[in-house]
Amino acid sequence: MSLESLKIQSLPRFSLNFAANIVAALWMLVGSVRAFNWVKPTFGQFVLFALLALAVNILLAWLTANFGSDFNEQGLISYLIWPTIMLIAGILLAKRTLNYSLLFVPVILWLVADTLLILVQSGMQFLSLQNWLPNWMYRILPDLFVALFVWQTAALLLIFAKRLHWQWWERVIMMVGAIALLVVWQKNVADQPIFKVKNQNPTISETAFYAQPMILADHLANIEKSETGETDWYFMGVAGYSELDVFTNEIEQAKQLFDVRFGTKGKSIALINNPNTWQSDPIATKTSIHETLQTIGKQMNADEDVLFLTLSSHGAVDESGQILGDLVLDNPPLDLDDIDPVWLKETLDASGIRWRVIVVSSCYSGAFIESLASPTTLIITASAADRASFGCSHNADLSYFGRAFFAEGLRGDKNTFDNAYAYTKKRVGELEALLGFTPSQPQMYVGSLMKTALPELEQALFDNSQEPTMPADGKP
């Protein structure tokens, strides 16, 4: 049946036409000409789906900009070009075939498909912001979104080619050319969304820049010397990544827990990369970490005292997604070197700190165990060396590991690190299974001498603990 003889009749109710157009778009997306049997191309349906498609595209652009952006007129124009092309195509088809029921067919099918697929993309983008997607999906999302845009337009062209009885080779040439054009188009307008984040180079004030050496010196000067004959615990936290508050929250709340409950006040320090703490806390760099460990080492009694060192940040990967095994240090506009485990081990050894409990909260943090392992060290990591950990989103207060270990595992009657680790591994595993994530597999290592000394060292820490002030939700 040709396009000239195609008869399209509307249904008596607006809602039935609405539902029929959705069914038509679904048939179109699977490349079936049955779409023509269902489509109801009235002017009212065109207006409705034009508004719906525009609304969901605005929603996706807003979610993609992560709730902080400005309206971009160029992005709106870039989007409107395609429904305009579809409308013009319908006008040309109607005039050429003298079948004016075709007028809104291309644009309605395209708009309905666009509405459905953009709703899917918006849902995926929301899950991405919540950090609820499997780790591998974050790498393919941009290409997946391009593929969905290409799919809806290519499917529309395909069903018209079928209806016009094109030869198979004509369809192949048309589809290859169309897909190439659509991919190039989408790639080139990717930097023109409807809502666009302003690209601003990070800056720091002159006051903050010159204050940093004094801030670090003041914090180091406040670290007290240990008492001979007693086991003292020292706390050192490193929040490495400045663009997410979750890492800062994790270190600050862990420090509060140790200071208030475990009595490390006066023997604790936090190095924080965050734009809000430039003038209050020392920043986390390899230099500041080295100086801090040197200072703590001088204040400790190497035979009696213990350092609790916790680091929270992203695990480093290269542009291809290859795991590097390092911990990211990021604090624009500074260009910082990441922490590699071999350097951290050498820095700890040079400080003279013998007894160490090290907790690394990041993706791929299990890579630190081999390098940091020693007879006098206990190491707990949020994940295996080849696994991602979860919960590091913009609106998260703590990561899944940080909440389970610091806010829950070190509270109550779980008065050993082994118990806290076992609880954390079980709790994180349950949450990841519930959300369908690949298990992060938290790890624990205990050195041979540490196994013997740990019960006595833990007794010095846990037996003097006060009532917990850090509730289970992780908020002080």
C-alpha cells in the first residue's frame, strides 16, 4: 500500500488518540510499518507531544547539569531543529502525495518516540546522580544517549523506506548515511544543552593562598606529645577530592568520632580538599601529608602508640578507564599529584610511626594493601583492588562504606576492628545486593605482629570510649 492510499482516521476520544500514538511510536522503534495503522496525527496531538517532548528534554538537561546551571537558548534551538525538520518532511509528503492526513505523521511519531526515550534517559541520569547505577554504566552513558537519539530518527526513516518499497540496498545506503549524520550532529551539539553549566576556572583568594602554610603549621603545633607508659592513639584523616562534599564529611565525622568518643582530641588532624575549607583547614597534598606524618611521628612513642590513618577520595583511573591503583588528590586550581601506595608506605616508614591502622575509603582501594602491608599494620579498604565502591554522589552525606564503618561499625558493642569490619562488609554487601550493584568486596589485612598486639591496643582505644555522639545516620 502506498502513502497516497494510506487512510488515517482519528478515534472519537482525545485520550484514545494519545494512547494510540504511543503504541505507534513503539511499533516504529522496532522498525515495523504497523506504526502507520496506529498513528493518529491530529493537530491537538501534535501540540501535546511537542510540549511533552520539550518538557522532558528540559528535565534531562537539568538533571545532566546536576541541578546547577543556566538556561541556554542555543541548546533549545538545537533541539527544536529536529521536530521542525520532521514537520517540514510531513508537509512535503502531504503535498507530493496529495494525502494531507500525512501532514503530522513524521513529527508526531518522532515526538512521541523522543518523549519516551528521553524519559528513559532522565531516569538513568537520576540514578546516576544517586550513584545507583553499576559502575560500568557510567562509562557508556554518553554513547548510550547518542545511540537512543539516533535510534528514534533512524527507525522513522526505516518505516517510511519500507512503506515506499525501497530496495534493500537503497535502505542500507539511506540508513548508513542517516546514522553517520545523526551521530556527527549529536556529538557536535553535546556542548550546547538546554541547561548549561558555566565553565568557570577555579580560583582562590590571595588571603587563602598565603594562609595555608600558617594553617598547616598551627594545626601541627596543636598535636600533643604522648604520655610515656600509656598507649595513645593518634588520628589523621585525608579528604582528597574537592568537588564532592561526601569525602570531606566522611573525614570530618570520623575525626569527630575519634576525638569525642575515643579521646584523640589534641592528637588528631584532618587534611581537607574542599573549596569551603581553604581558610580553616590544611589542604591535602603529598607535601602536607609528609609534614603531618613527620610531626605525628615525633610526638608519638613508636613502641607504645598507634596511628589511625584514614583516607577518603576517588580511586584513580586514566582516560580509558584503566585502574591506576592510586588515590586522587584534587583541589583546583592546584595541580596535585595523586597518592600512590608505594609513596605512602615510604612516607610512613620515614616518619618512624610503627603501629598503624589504615582505612582507605575509595574505589579500587584494595590496591593499597600489598604496598602498605607490614607486620605492625592493620589495613581495611572499602573495596577490592579491581572493584568500585559506592555512595560518592553529590547529595550523599557519607559513602556506603563510610556510613557502615564509621557511623555504625565503630559504635555500640562492636569494640574490635575485626567486628567493625565484619559488620561493614555484611552491611555494604546487603545494600549493594539490594540496588543490584557489583559487590565492592571490602578487604582487611592484619600483620603478624599486629595480630598479637591488637587486643591490647584496641583495649586502650575502646575501653576509654565515651557515649557515641555520631548517630547511625552519620550526621553529628
